[in-house]
Amino acid sequence: MPAKRNSLTLSVQYPDPRLKEIIPRSKLRRWVQAALFAPAELAIRFVDAEEGQMLNRDYRGKDYATNVLTFAYTEDEDSEVTQADIILCTDVLQREATEQGKPLEAHAAHLVVHGVLHAQGYDHEDEDEAAEMEGLEVDILEKLGFANPYAVH
């Protein structure tokens, strides 16, 4: 768990402006900072389903909009600064929050933390990696005042 605040350069883009008032840059910065283990230069971009689907199709070969995409640019594990773009699809985020009966802000915080962890090299490709990543997410979100996103209601 991060003990100190790491330096952060954060760019936030709202080409899809629907969540700009509900999830302002100040909240995003707090959520990102809570999940950082090293200095970072990150961009968070809120997109609609059309852009989300295009990015997922073009870069991952999956022809649908997904909730969060992380484009990590830090190739070297010894790099001192994590660099990444984190894309949040407003349509998917809103739909999932409704379907899961979660507050929109809580679901957004979870996806931001999830994306920031991916940017730092965490993954969930196998059971051990998934357990580690989910444990970190739960701990970070708890410290931010959010419920366990994996708890079944």
C-alpha cells in the first residue's frame, strides 16, 4: 500500500462531458494518488461508447466498448515514472453501475483504481494475479471510503 504521496502529473479529458460535474478532476486525482506506488504521468479520458468500441477494437481486437482501457507506456520495470492513458467509457460505466446496484461514483473510483494498477504492471490473467490485484483494489477503495466492489449484495 502506498505510504507516501508520489508525484503525479495528471491530465483529464472529457470529450464525453456527461460525468464532468459528477466526477471532477479533483476526485480523480485523489483516487489515482491512492493507487500509486511510484511517480506517474497519467491521462484519464472519458469517452462515449462509439470511441470506446473503436479503441477496444483497434488496440485489443475486441469489437465492443469496455468499461476501462489502460494503455501503459512504461516498458521498463526499472523506470522511475509510470506513464499511461486510462480510458473510461461513460456509457459502460453508467450501465454497469445501474446493473450492479452501485453508486456511479463508487464504480468510477473502482475503475480508476483498476486502471492505475494496470498502468503499474498489475494484471489479472491468472488466479494468483487476479487475487493480488483485487486485494489491492479492495484495500485502496476502503481507504477512500468505498465498499468492496467484489462483494455480492
